[in-house]
Amino acid sequence: MGALFRDTCYPTQEIARAQACAMFDAKVMATTNLYTSECTSTAFTGATMAICRRTNGGACTTSNQPWPITPACEHDGGVSLSLDYFYAALAFLVVVWGLKRLLQLFDRPTIE
């Protein structure tokens, strides 16, 4: 059973959380201050992620917040996508073969 994060089904919840942590990077400029936030978690099995917040590049203030919701999904390693491409290719070949047979019906030699 996989975990869904941002329309991608990851094999495990830990991998989905690692991706969420890697994508967590916020920078906000308010008046003359620069506020930055980044994920500093190294373990992805707990209930919360560690966030380092800085003001103007100063000392890191660590706080915890819950992980993003990662609902369960069916991760099959791309097998269903491969089957979809196979069926599309098979349908294309059937259409090409049918068109070829149809053209052969109208390709009669003329008698002179």
C-alpha cells in the first residue's frame, strides 16, 4: 500500500514524507525582514516534522508541525501504466490493420 502526496503515489509513507520534507522551503520578505522556513527532519516515521525557522539568517528556532496528509493509494510500480500503453498500442495496430484491409477492398485492378 502506497502513500499519495501531491498527485504522486509513493511506495511507502516514509518516502512520501521524505519528499514532503524535501519540498518544504519557504521564504517570505516582510518589510525589511526575511523569514525562512525549512524542514530539518531526518526520521520520517514520527507524527510531526521538524521545521527550522530563521529571521534574517539568524539562529534556527525549531518547531514541530504535523506531516501533510498522505492518503493510502495503490502503488504498483508502473505496471498499470505499462498495461495502458500496451492496450493503446494494440488498438492502434488493429486500426492500422483494418484501414489496410479497407484500402485493399478498393484497390481492384482495372481491365483495359
